[in-house]
Amino acid sequence: MPRLLFGPSRTPFAADASHRSGCSSRIFSPSLHSPMVEPAPQSPMQLSIGAVSRETGIAVETLRTWERRYGFPAPQRTPGGHRVYGEATVEKLRLVSRALAAGHRAAQVVPASVEQLRVWVGSSAPPAARPDADFSLDEPMASWVRATAALDGEALDAGFRSEWNRVGALHFLQDRATPFLEAIGAYWADGRIGVLHEHFASERLRDFLAQNWRPLSDRQSGPRVICACLPEERHHLTLHMLAVVLSMAGCRVVFLGADTPLADIEAGARQADPIAVFVSISRAADPRRVRSQLVELRGRIDPTIHLVAGGPSAPTGIDGVTNLRRLDDLAEWSKRLVTSHRSN
């Protein structure tokens, strides 16, 4: 089975606290008033998916994932096909968010009743990892999971560093980091560790990768490349994996990070004069939105700049957009890119 260019994203329940600020977009149908006619009752207040995300702190991609996986939140649709949600749904989502913060699993809380959620929110504390948990996994990933369960950042970082030095960056990403993240997701799903442990592991790995690729990128003399996530894409651990591979190939990485407006990517492409723009796309991303954004971005940036999409949900068949899903393919493609640039 081919290795994906980007490993598994953070589990889709994780809400990102870095939402951009803004006023809620409320969609409603005002009644017409006449002195001769009894006013029609107001329609219940409806919120767009973006407004719900801002109201609850739950990422748009997460709301869509829960809808597909659990059947909640179930939206109504406007005549134009857009999702809208009532206030009762928003109130339940606030309870779900609090239950997740208390350490409960998404598979448990999203389908639960409001009454049960109130019980959990009122009485639960974040759970520790189960003391009898069996982490059956090859070394060194098993020791990394144990360090995660113990919230031992020093041991986890030491384990990352040892394997990075022993097997090299590319094998570390393919054969160590990806299985580790998959195991963390599986152990969270069956209750052997909690939400806080998944967050802890993801953040430590992200920091470790950034500490390695940033100084390497700064020392390079090759072409500049931009790394960014499309708007509403907040899973950016995998973008750091991409930056590792590009830095190793000799590129200087301009890292724009998660949830980057297309106008900002366009402005970065004008200012940095990159040879390529790379975007990562997680499983939680909406396929139609991603395809539309890539088409628009391709039209916004100079046609001589490569536009590369990678990740489990990266669409294919878009004119002018290169799709790379395997890390080793990305490494080879990047090396050819740098060699071609230097020969010109």
C-alpha cells in the first residue's frame, strides 16, 4: 500500500483555538409587516457553518467530519445548498466541545443526548491513561506511546531525536512518525489514552520537526518555496513534514502555516518569488471546497510557479496543479526541481 505524502492528520475532533475573529453570519427570513395583516411568525434563527464554528470553537472541517461519521450536526439547507444550523444545535455543540475538553472521546460524546452531555460536563475530569493499557507496537514507537501516556515530553523528544539521527529524516517520517500517529489515534479511539495525550503527542512532534527543518532551510541557498494550508484547513502538522522534505532537497521554505487566505498566498508568491507553492490537504477537508480553492489559487499566482497539492484528500485532474502523495515521490520531485533551478 503506497505511503501517503502526508501522515494522518490530527484526529478530526480536535478543535483549533486559533480561529480568526469575526462576527457571526446569521441567515434569516424577516417577516413582512402590514398594518392590515397579522405579522407572520419569525423563522427560527439559522447560522452558517462558519458562524457555528466561530460560536463553538469547533473547526468547520470537524463539523463536516462529524456529520459524515455520526450524523450530527445535521444541517438544514438553503435554496443555494449551504448548510445552516439552529440554536439548539449550537447549544449541543458547545456541550460537546466542553465534554471533549474534559477528556471524553468524540465517538462517545457527539452522538450523545444533551442530558447525558450535561452529566459528563458537570462531573467529569480529564482521564489519565489507563494504567493497564497494552501498547502493542514495534519499538521505538511503543516507547514513544508510553512516554505520551505519561506526558513525558523529555523522553518523547529524546526518542524522536535518537531515531532521526539513526535512520535519517525521510525514514523517520515514513517509518516512525506516521505509524506513531496512527497508533496514537487508535489508542485514543479505544480509550487507552485521552484527548489530552493525542494533543500532547501531536504538539511535541510538530515542535520537533520545526526545530529541525527551520535551521536547515535557513542555511540553504536553493530556490524559495511557499508552504501553506488552504483557508479553513487547520491541520498543519503534516505541513511541517512537507517542510522537512523540501529543506532536505535544498529549498528555502517560506512557511505560512494553517488556514491561510488565498489572497495572502498570492501576496506571498508575489513578494517571495518562489519556484513553487505547496499546500497540504487533510482527510477532514471538504473536497468541493478544496477543488474550488485550488482552481482559484492556480489562477491567482504566476503560471510559471508550480502549484503542488499533497495529502490524503488532495484532488487530481486540476490543470496546472501537481498531485504528490508519497513522501519519496516528493523527495525526488523536489531534488529535480532544485537541480533544474540551479542549471538555469
